[in-house]
Amino acid sequence: MDISEIVAGSDAIQTALGLTKTIQARDLANALQNMREAALREQAVLELQHAILAAQAEQKVLLETIEALQNEVAELKAGPADRERSRLSKTG
């Protein structure tokens, strides 16, 4: 084996090691990008969950308001005797 074969073999090993490092760096960059995208998705999910909970709370308040108004309308439609009877039953 002469020196030129040894140098050529050494160059091939160095090239292979360089390619391995490049592949590892690319894989690491891809993994970091995937982690970033996953974090952004998780943040979006949390924001949507927050918005849903806020909308549900607002809906609950609106339904309670509707119920109170319906009761008030029913009382107003009732005759004076019914209103008095209702008022007395509420006060005890």
C-alpha cells in the first residue's frame, strides 16, 4: 500500500465524517423545527380552549338573563291576584 492510497483512504474517511456531521446537523435542525411547530400548535390549542370557555361562560350568563326575563314577563302577564300570590309565596 503506498502513500497515495493511504491519503485517498484518509480523505474518504474525512468526507464520510463530514457528511455524517452534516446529516446530524440537518436532523437536529429538523427536530428543532418540529419542536417549534408543536409548541405553536399547543399555544393555538390553549388559546382556542380559553376562547371556548369564555364563550361558554358568556352563554351561561345570557341564558340566565333570558330565564329571568321570561319569568318577569310571565309575572307581568299574570293578573294582579296572581302577582300578589306569587309575591307572597316568594317572601315566605
